[in-house]
Amino acid sequence: MATTQKTIQQKLQSAFSPLHLEVINESHMHSVPEGAESHFKVVVVSEAFKDEKLISRHRQVNKVLAEELQGGIHALALHTMTPEDWFNHGGTVPDSPACLGGSKQG
């Protein structure tokens, strides 16, 4: 049985033929059961995003992952870039903020 993380990777690879793709399960940073797959950070670098506004890029990804978003995914942090954007940012994206909800509050 494929994990949600692997399914996301496969669908995005197929849809966008990315130059760079990262699907990071960040569920462990949140108040969820051990082994959960509910919070993801996704970095997609693709020519498919050229001349597309950020909202359009996110909508494209959300459409590809519609089934997963209807299921157990609670949060999806998207970083959608063209290769030019990626190189201009030095091949990096910001770290995700610390979880402030649930029992992880200090």
C-alpha cells in the first residue's frame, strides 16, 4: 500500500514533470498520532508554472491532489516555482513555522 507521501510525489511528478520536487511529511511537528500523514510541505519547481500567478499555481496543485485533500490531509504548505524562481531563491524555501495549535502549545 502506497503512503500518502508517495502518492503525492507520484501525482505531482506525472502532472508537472518538475525540475525539482520535495514532498516532506511534517506531521511529526503537530499534535497528531505517531505515523500520521496529515501535514505536508511541497516544493514543486516546474516550467508548467511559467507566466502563472501564485494562486493559479496552487490551484493546479490542489486540482491534482483533490482526492488526497478530501481525505486525511489537514495542511498542505505549497512552494510552487519556475526554475528561474528556484535559482533566484538559491534553491531554498523557508522553513515551516512551529505548530502553535493543539497540545503542542507552550
